[in-house]
Amino acid sequence: MRTIDVKEITDAIKEMCIEANHFLTDDMAGALCKAKDTEEAPLGRMILEQLKENLDIAGQDMVPICQDTGMAVVFAEIGQDVHIEGGSLEDAINEGVRQGYTEGFLRKSVVNDPLLRVNTKDNTPAVIHYDIKPGDKIKLTVTPKGFGSENMSKIYMLKPADGEEGVVNAILSAVKDAGPNACPPMVLGVGIGGTFEKCALLAKQALLREAGAHSDIEWVRRMEEEVLEKINNTGIGPGGLGGTTTALAVNINTYPTHIAGLPVAVNICCHVNRHAVREL
């Protein structure tokens, strides 16, 4: 049995909140640079160049990549042979978010009630997903989710008879409905299967996969490639101003489902697709 103090967790979450809001992961930076080189529309290329310049400034001057520094979503994979001491795990995670957003001078965007809408002033609470795994380590992933793209996400409860064509059409419908509002070029996380809530979680997790890394399942890989091509043929383009780069990646996760259902969730993220990962 390995022991981890909650302070280690708080410190890691704090650092990740700041890191994710100032720096892209290597895969996303690479995907954006590749898009800049392959974009066919002059205006689209100009937009991508401006996005790249914005990223450079954010890193050099330590200012957030985007003014919407998101609602903190945390995935906590807890080894079953880990003992956490010194306090509550949930409190430790939220304290890390509080410190990260306060000390990092990040915008506080969370309200304490969806209708009364009083700001909590420290961006807590986070949305936390726990998963128990074998082993004696803790893997933490922080993904600050901005709501320009989150608001454009969709869940479809399709019928099994809708099949692959229905799934593809649902994804394309979500993208077309989003248009420029999701700050393209976008990244799509798609969940297929499970239940109403499971497919949404699958979609959120799919956003964390490395850009350009496809599923090991052959039909899923084919669908990822097909959908990405169709999205980039919509002409929405960077910033919604036209071009051949509407999406940088389409990542699909699947799960077994009921004989009567075909749930599909499309979680859209803007071009930064912010996240940071630490293992304790």
C-alpha cells in the first residue's frame, strides 16, 4: 500500500490549471502547425497564422491562450493500492483549482447555481470523474473546458436501425449547427454506445487522445478518417471564415450498449483543446 498526501494532489492540480491555460500540448501544437501549412484558403491561412502568433505570445508573456479559461474538468484515475491521507480527495482537487485560478490570474467563470448565477470567485467546484484502476499510482488529467465549444456539443439518442450512416450524419449535423461558434478549427470527441450519460463521458474522454492517433478498432478508425474529411469539406474553415481546415481531429470512443439503443454524443472543443496530465 502506497500513501499519498492530499497536498501533493492540490499542488499538481494547481500547476496543471496554470499550465493548460498557457501552453498547448505538443500534439495540438503540431496539428495546428500542420494545418497552417496545408490550409488552401488565403484567409484561412491568415487566421491560422494569427492563432499561432497568439499561442506564442501566451507562452512568452504568460497570459492565457484564451480569455475563457474554462470550467475545470478533472479525470482522477486512482490506483486501488493507494492510500490518500491528510484530508478529502475531492477537497484537495478543488483546492488545487482554487489556487491555480487565483494565483494564476485566470478568469473565474463558475457560478454557484445554474439559475441564481452568483460567481464562486475561485472557479470551483471542478467537475470530477473518478476511476479506480489497478496499481499504486494516481493519474490526474485537468482539462479546462471553455463554453463557446461546450455549448455546441450534442447528444443524439439514435435507433439501432440508423446505423453507421445515422451516426455520421449526427456528427456532421452537430458541426454544421456549431459553425463559427465553436472557434474552429475544432477537435471532436465522439462517444458511441453505453447510455445517455456514458456516451457523453466517452466523448469528453475522447478529446484527450493525442491528435492524429486513431482508434485500434478498424471500423472506428475508418469512421474517424471519413468524418474528418467530410467536416473539412463543409467549408466552414478557420474562424468560420471559410477554408479547408474546419477540424484538426475526430476521436471516437465506443462502449457496449442496449439492444434497443444507439446513443451518440459529440463533445466539441476549440483548436486549443487544453489539457495537462500528471502521474503521482
